[in-house]
Amino acid sequence: MAAIISLESCECYNRGDSAALEPRYTISFRLLDKDTQQNLITLGSKYNFDSVQVYDANGILIYPGPVPRDGWVGLRPYSGLDALIPLEKDTTEYYYLHLIEDGLDIDTIRADYRAFIDECDKQEFTYLNIYFNDELINASDGPTDGYAVDFYK
């Protein structure tokens, strides 16, 4: 009986969260015009929904498109891959945003992070910094598993 009571009082018990970080890690972004603040990936805008792709540093297509009608790209860098996010190690990863409009336009997304396993055996980032074309867009020094951000072009 005592074991059941202590299990139920534990904050970690039956949280329902996935322990692995790979399927949860998401960078959701919109691409906005730096002058007008208009979304560049919507109906009638500069880039078509199906002209957007993202590749990792190894040339693996990790976001094939098309972009949903709301113009938000939901980039999940580890989704469907056998790769694991390094733990207890400062890490930098690069992703390449390919945009097609009268030729290929490539932008760089950089993620600097460190991941750990918390007291409930759940993986989290201790920090996650997102850059777009070398400009810091968002920084976190607390547990997170991703961001929703605006990139300006």
C-alpha cells in the first residue's frame, strides 16, 4: 500500500508525455517580409506552398512540403530518422531552407542546443537557440522542446 501511495504522489507518475525528445522537437516558423510583415508563403504571395523544402546538413530532405495554407512550416528535424539527439553535449545543427521562385533561394536555419534527461526520465533541452541567416531569432535557457517563430526575409 505504501508503494502505491508514493507512486501516486510522484510528479512524474503517469504524465503521459513522450520521454524521447526526437518526435517532439519542432521548429514551427513563418517566413515574413521584413518590410511589410506579410507572410511570404501563403496564397498569392512570393513563394508557392509546394515550393518550400528543408534539408539537413547531410543533404537529407527533412521537410518535403507542401506548406499548409496558413503559411506555418512545422519542421521536425528528427521525425522519421533513426538519428538521436545528443545528450549532455553542446550541439550545433544546420538546416537549409530551399525556396523556389525564378530559381533556387537558400536560407540557413541554425539550432544551438544542449539536451538532458530530467528527473522523470524525459529528455529536454537545457537551452535552444534558433538563428535564421546568422541572426538570433529566439533563445531559451530553460526546458523546452521547440519554438514557434517568425523569420524575416
